[in-house]
Amino acid sequence: MRSLVILSSTPSDAGKLAVIATRAEILHLLAPLNTGPEAVGGTILYGPGITIEMPEGDEPVTQMLLSIVDDEICWGREGVLNRLAKRTGWKLQDPMSGRPMPIA
């Protein structure tokens, strides 16, 4: 399973991660993409071909981990990763190389 780190695309202060959003804002942004927790207050969000892990207790959220569960659903111009990045403006980054994922 491949993973990507979700970060804010907003520049941050040196040595700090920029805020992505509050938990409520994240859930609101992802709902139209059919992505959300199984239960109220859950920290793992399930969507088509992906899971997103929010850190427990952090508010506002500064980073999340996205895991790809189904490659076919995720990649491509109409894939869920492209739609997610365009809708939210978040940066998707490869944790191993540190390179951002290009958005079509």
C-alpha cells in the first residue's frame, strides 16, 4: 500500500507545519468526495480507493496520512487523488522522497 502525506499548500513559519484546517472543515470538504469516518469522532476517513488518517487530538490539523487502497480509482485525470487535491488545495507529498505529487 502506498502512502502520501497531506500538507497545507500555504507557506508556514520556519520549523512549523502550516494548518490544513479544523477537523470539522476537513469533514465538510471531503463529504462531497464520499470520504468520511465510519463513526462520529473517528480519526480514519474512508473514501473511494483511499483512507486518510488524522492525528488524534490535534486541532487544528497540520498533517494527515493518505493511504492508497485501490490504484485504479486513485490515479488519472479523473481519479480521486486529483479531485481531492483540486477541491481542497492541499499538497500531497511522497513521504520517502519529499517530492509533491503532480496534479493533472
